[in-house]
Amino acid sequence: MKYFIIAGEASGDLHASNLIKSIRKIDTNADFRGFGGDKMIEAGADIKVHYQKMAYMGAVEVLMNLKHIKDNFKICYKEILDYKPDAVILVDYAGFNLRVARFAKEHNLKVLFYISPKVWAWKKSRVKKIKAFIDQLYLILPFEKEYFKKKNYTQTTYVGNPLADAIANFKKEKSMSIEEMRLTHKLNDKPIIALLAGSRKQEITLCLPDMLSIIPDYPDHQFVIAGAPSLPESAYLPYIKHKDVSLVMNQTYQLLNHAKHAIVTSGTATLETALFNVPQVVMYRFNHISYAIFRPFIWLKVKYFSLVNLIMDKEVVKEFLQYNLARKVKKELKRILYEPEYHNQMIANYKKLEALVGGPGTSDRTAKHMVEFLKGN
């Protein structure tokens, strides 16, 4: 069968690539075309637009790049019509992908959505679009099944979290020793505090300076930035010049595998950090306009903004948003570093989180359901 698959950012590229590999185990004649990144290309997909040309976040940046966004839709629609796939597989990235879903359904194509839009947090109106345009919705958070059931939408399947696959594959195939890590990236032998500042340029601009400002308070540790694959090294250089910090590009899992602690922007990275058993403090900053627009809606829907706390439905890690971030992060990091009981409680909660998320096999389970669904329809 032919599959048109779309991922709009680095995490989606990773999960889509693993899904492609799993589908190929079942459908040996599978052919893939779509939008995505390097990992999908490595998995054998013919990528027409790279996600680096798609990742716009926040009201201001979207407005500034409207022409590029419209061009991406035009290219996408043309590629779908030319390719005539058996199914369109949409991976996360709801703002773009739900519009593609509508187009695909208008042309009588099967639409499968992997990693549900987070409608339980914001933009609840998207539930109507999901009902109208999505044939099967694959859920990766345990509480989502009940949420959609209450919304009278039952074409859902909980498959577990794909991060469990990604981390298991990494540990089995690619992890290096701490000695190799130090040699490869010219690190010293001090304990590592990892800085995960996001995968978009504006996240680096808004969050990294606060992270870097606390470095002088921890001379017995080394701070290492996890450079995102979606960004060039040059995106970080203006912020780390003359700073006592290292930059490791495209090696986030290697870094987390050896980090003792971490400061993390909200998003997938908080769950990844927890699954590597690294105690963390979470922070996030919007630009002022976006914060003014979105703040009233976010806090009406959810108690937390990090995936760790959302899944556990309690405060496992501290979250700090928007104001006085450096001061708050510094205080919390000190607790994690120097209060053993506090540190150990976070690790104990991580173990419970891991059980909730489920073990490896998400990509295989999703692929099996997708192929069986398409063959049966």
C-alpha cells in the first residue's frame, strides 16, 4: 500500500520513522511519501518538504510566515493528489495536520491520526474536526481514551507512548559510555546538568538565557545544552559566547543518559527526561503577545503544562511559567541537588510514570492496527 505521512517537527519525525519501520514489517510492499525529516528519510520515505520549513510556533511567528505556511499547504495538497495514497497518516502537529485531514476526507481518502491533538488542554473545538475527518485516532496518553469517549468519539485506540520505543532502541543500539561522551564532546568530569531549551528558535531565544544565568551558582557542575536537530548550531552561539557551557548537537538521548539533573522546557522533553530517570525542573516562557492571548484558555482546561505532571495527574516536577524564571529555577534545582529525600521521591514517581506510559512496542502495535484497519476497509 501507499502511505502519505506528515510530521511537522523533530519528535514527530522520530516517531514517524519508527512507525514506518514497523509498517514495513507487516506490509512488505509499503511505499511512503510525505513531509518530515531526516529520520523518516533514513527509514525510506520520500520527503517533499522538510519539517524545518514548517515549525512555526506562536501567534506572532505564524502571522509573520503566512506565505510560507500557505505554500506548504499547496505543495502538500498537490503531492497527495498526485500520489493517490491508500491512506494519509498524520503524526501530531495538529494545526497543520487537521487542515490536511479535511482535504484528504474531501477526496475520499482514509485518514489516520497518530498522537492525538491535545484537545483536552486547549482548542476543544478541534474535537468536531476529529469526528468529521479522522477515521482512526491513535492515543499515546492513558487518560485520552476516556476523554474522547465522553465526547462520543470511539474510533480511538490507546497504543502506549512511542517514547518508550525510542528510548529502548537507543539504549539497545546507540548509547555510548560516559568516557566516550566526555572524549567526543570535550566535557570534563564534573556532574552534568543538561539544558533542554526547546526545538524551535523562539524557544531558544525566550528560555535559554534564563537557564544560562544560573550557571555561576553551581561551580561544581558542568552545564551542557542539548542542541535540537531542528536547529543549526548557529542558533545557539549568540547565547553561549563567553559562557561556561558546552553545546552537544543532535545528541539529546546521549546527554540524558549521562546527565545527573536537567532544566527542561515544557513539551515532549519533560517525559523523555523522566524516562531517563533524570531529576528535572520545568520552565517555559512565551513571547508577551502569545502569553496574553493563550493564558486565559490554558489555565481553564489543565492544572499542569508538563507531560510528566499531566500523565500522573499530580505535581511530580515543579513547573515555572513566564516570570522570574531564573530565580525560581535556581531555587528548585538546589532542592533537587541537595535534598536527598526530595530527589528520591521524584525518582520514585518516575517509576510509577513509566508503568503508566507502558513498555516498548507502541510503533508495532500502531502499525498492526493501521494495516489491519486499511485492509478491512
